[in-house]
Amino acid sequence: MTMLRPHSESIPAPVPSAMSGPFWEGCQRGELLFQRCRNGHAVFSPGPICRECLSTDLEWVPSSGKGQVYSYSVVWRPPSPKFQVPYVVAIVALDEGFMMLANIIGCNHESVSVSLPVVAEFHPVGNEMCLPYFAPSGLSSCVV
């Protein structure tokens, strides 16, 4: 069985915007950041307002990087040959109350399941970018 690994560094790198720049800078430091409004709501993807209360008073805060798989799909037909298959794209529900899309690594694709506990890891792509990935947070959670 093939272990899910980070993509090669030759895949297309993200292009940060003014809004998403702090998120990508955090990834470079190995830190998963998200926005939180002063009323306590988690905001992800980065935006100018809180989607819950419409507050514009947002700050960037660190996440523990811990969560669980909410949903996932195994990809067998990549968008380009630079992506090795299979790989797993998942919606991860983070402990702080937001969800994000990322790849699962550190186990085989057949071992990924809904509710699998995961933790963020960061791996390089392109010249000066790191992507967040999620790996099982306990060896007993995902058979390798």
C-alpha cells in the first residue's frame, strides 16, 4: 500500500493576495493562522468581514492545527502530471471552529475516514512557499 505523501515541490505554488498574505506567511513559519472577529467567531477563508456577525474587527490568530476529517475524496485523475496519485483531498474541521480544504498525508488512502483525528504539517512547494497538509494525529488512527 502506498503512503500518502506531500506533493512534489514542482506543483503550482499558491499566489498570496493582500487578504491571504498573513495566512501564507504563517505557513512559512509552520503556523496555521485564521481570522477571528472580536465577537469570537472563527473566519476562514480570509476576508474583510466576519460571516457570522458582519464585524470588520478581525485579527489573525494561531490555530492548534488539530482537528478531524469532516469529508474527503480520493483523487485518481490529477489536474496535471505533476501531482502523484492517489492523493486525498479533505475538508478538515479544526478545533477552533472553522473548516479548511487540504490534503491528507502520513497514511494510505484506504485508511482515511470521516472523524479521523488529524494535525497540521507544513511542506515546501515552489521557491518560498509552504502548504498546510494534515496527518493522522495518532498512530492507531491510521494504518500504514
